[in-house]
Amino acid sequence: NAGVTQTPKFQVLKTGQSMTLQCAQDMNHNSMYWYRQDPGMGLRLIYYSASEGTTDKGEVPNGYNVSRLNKREFSLRLESAAPSQTSVYFCASSATGQNTIYFGEGSWLTVV
Amino acid sequence: GIQVEQSPPDLILQEGANSTLRCNFSDSVNNLQWFHQNPWGQLINLFYIPSGTKQNGRLSATTVATERYSLLYISSSQTTDSGVYFCAWGFSGNTPLVFGKGTRLSVIA
């Protein structure tokens, strides 16, 4: 049982480059999330999707776009990467109305 | 917006010692969870505890919703308990969690 799978695990980008972080879950969950983690800041919500076909902004959405491709997949795109987007990105999922949230292993992104 | 504050920010313990981590939140809660992030970055859900007390082995948690705080107790700490402990608040089971900044725990042998 894979749970929540994120790719890539590590990535170095140059300022201005674009990239997409991929996330897939195999638990048939309706809700999916993207968080970023910076030193001393905890996890901050970037975007979430309560169900297939819907997405909503979180606390720090600027510079990002998301796509809920289907029930399993929720991708995060950086259109023009900036050094301030250097962070660890976590994808997560949960079942609607249930309280256990499952996290992927994280994606370490460095923008130089 | 909602404020989730954790204390202490850092904690160093000798193996075998006990500790209490605190989480204060600024609004009423229907979804309060504790997580452990191990040194490799993996996030593990420890407790779902919007009110009351739960225990799981050497760990236990208590939430006093009326006073807007939660406590995580670690007894007889082990080096494998090291990492960062996060509490997270949610208005309901259908809304995203808001995380505190975490307590970094180091248990030394």
C-alpha cells in the first residue's frame, strides 16, 4: 500500500524556471492538500482540493498553481520559480469528514 | 486568522525523562491533531484529539477545548522520540489543518 506518493523527491531549479510537483494517493480520498515547510515556520497550506474538480487557496498561494487531475492526483506547479520558493513541499490526503490525514514523504526544492 | 502556538520551541531531554508539550489555539476546535516528524522528514499522525484524553503506549494527549489548549505527554523518552512535534487545528473534519510551528525534541542517551 503506497499511500501518498510525491515526485520528485529532490529538485534544484534556476530562478525563472518552471516545474510541476506530482502527487498521487491510492486511498480513494476526496481531499488533497499541498503544504510547504520552512525552518521555524511549521507547515503552511498552499492549496487544497476538497473533491475532484475543486481547488481552493490556502495561506500562501502566490506563485503556485494546482490541478486536481482526477481523484487520485493533485499537482502543484511553479510557473516562474523564485528563491523564496526554496522549501520542502508536502502533499497530503484525507477522507471527507474523517480526521486522519496522510502525508507524502516530501519534496525538497531548491531555487538558485 | 486562527493562531496555533506551541511551546517550548526546543527541548533537550536525557533518555528516560518525561516531558510535556503544549499547544494553544485561538478559536474553538473540532479537529485537533498531534504529529511527529522524524529526523528524515516523515510526518506521522499521533493523535486525533479534539477533546478529552487518549493514550498510546508512552505517549498521551489531553485537550481542554473550553480553555483552548492541548498537551502531549511523553514518558520514559527514547532517542527514537527525537524530531519535531506539531499540533494542528481544524474547524472541522472537512477543513484543512492549521499547523503550529512545532517543538523540536532532542533525546540524548
